[in-house]
Amino acid sequence: MAGATLRDVARRAGVSIRTVSNVVNASVPVSEELRTRVEAALEELDYRPNLVARNLRRGRTGMLAFVVPELDVPYFAELAREVITAARAHGYVVMLDQTDGDGARERELLGRESRATMFDGLLLSPLSLSVDELRERTNRVPVVLLGEHIFNGDFHHVAIDNVAAAREATAHLVALGRRRIAAIGDQPYSTGETAQLRTIGYRQALEHAGLPVDDGLVVPTPRFHRHLGAQAMRQLLALPEPPDAVFCYNDLLAIGAMHALTKAGLRVPEDVAVIGVDGIQEGEYSSPTLTTIAPDKTAIARTAVSTLVALIEGTAPPPTDTRAPYRLLCRDSTAGSTRAE
């Protein structure tokens, strides 16, 4: 029914208008039986709430902001798509912005009250902000943090367990019989927490397997970009004893590393096995296809958005550190590359 109203839905479901309003606005708990009837009527009548009017009544904009370091990094682009989908289900529109990892831009975002009035809540993946700067921000817009940079119990935070993910990636290479395993992407400085956690997991896997940890096989990169992965791989190939496998801290680094290996006349995975992290679509179409640790981006987006909406509504629990699921996707860059001891 075009232009169906709450009254139409209430009549179809056989309930009061107030009950329909409670279901639509999630303002008052209702029984599962009533909720099912109302939701069925909403779908049958194709009810569409007047979001503009609702937001005006609540003093809200109906907008969420999603701010990341780099939108041209495929992981963030793919995550943005999932965030937009999750936000739409809650009746929100998403505004995208990027900081380039610049501390001044991150502080400006959280320090201007006028900027905060443009949106009702913020999903933020920071690189440079300190916990104190976040805690002392001058605008009080609700915030949910993504990534590994900041969390000490003061803020809601959604991320994968990077130590466990890196440990599993490295253990996969060990299980293939690889014994000289390199790592590309360490960032031993204050804004490199994600990389540092992945280095910890890499080291733990080697130690658990009884393999030596060779610092010369760990190559830092300032960012997680393709050309830096290729550059790091060339550096590793110049060693007197090059690696027989490499764990790259994201898929772009891994794709760059595979490019360098191919240019050097080496075969992936026969000569050097390669694994990445992020599960981006580009890895499905690289040559060879890329083995990767794939975070559940849908789960990350849904959890982050629902938590942010709860913060806006004033119904969120105390700050929590939510660990999102991930899985190992074994593809051609490691598959079939088992070596004898």
C-alpha cells in the first residue's frame, strides 16, 4: 500500500497504534508475538517511516559519519559499503571522510562542535589520536572506534584479534613446511599498533613451532600499500638466505610482494608462499589468487553501527571491546605448496 500509515499497519496487525510505534522506533519492549505480527504488517504494506520528521522531533540529523585513514585502501572501501548497508537498516545515512592518518585532522574532527552537529554519531578508525585526546574532546558526539589504535575500556571498540589472526597466518605457512618465514609490514612507532600486534602474533607462531625469530626477516613499511610490499620483497630477496614464505600484514602488501617475486623470476607458491590479511576482493583475482585472513566485514559493520545507534538512543551498555570473527581463506598463493622437512 503506497503511503501506508501507522494506523494502517495497526489495523492490519490487529494492535494499537502505540504498539506499532513502539516496534518501529524500538522505544519500548514488546512481546515477540506482537513484534512478529507488526513486522509482518509493516512488510505487507511496505511501510516507510518519515525519517525526516522523526529526526526533527528527536533533534537529530539522521546522519552517521564514518571516518577512516584512507578511502582508496580497498579494505576501508569494502568496509564502508557494509557500514552504509548496516546504517540504512537503522534509518541512517552515512557521511564518509578520510584523515590520511593526520593527527591534526583527527583532532579537528573531534574538537569542533560545529562539525559534530552535522551527524548524530561517529565511527572512527584513528591512527594518531591518544586516549587522552579522545577522552578530552570538546564535542560530545557518540563515538565507536574501529581498528587497534585506541582502547583502554573508555570507548566502544570493534576489531579482530590481530595477534591471533597473525599467529594463524604464520602457523599456516609453518604447516606447509616453510622454515624461513619473513614478515612485511611492521610499524615500530606510536601509530603502528595494528602492525605491532601482528608482529607479536607472527613471533608467537614461530616460537611455538620451535623456529628461530630472525629480525632480519621482519621488514617495516610506513603504510600498507602495494609498492611498499614490492619494495620490501626485493629487500628480502637480496638477503644471502632469502625467505621461502612471507606473511604480509595486509593484502595490498602481499599483492605487491607477489609482483616483485614474479619480476624476479620466482614462482608463487613453489619458491615463496605468500599470505595476507584483509580478504579484499582484489585477492580473488590476483595471479596467483591470494591466501588471506579475512575479517568478517559484515559483522564488524553491523556491530559497530548497532552499538553507535544504541549510544545515540541512550541504550548502550558500558564500553566493550568486541572481537569480530575472521577466517583463513586458503588460495593458490599457498595451496599445494607443502614442502618436505
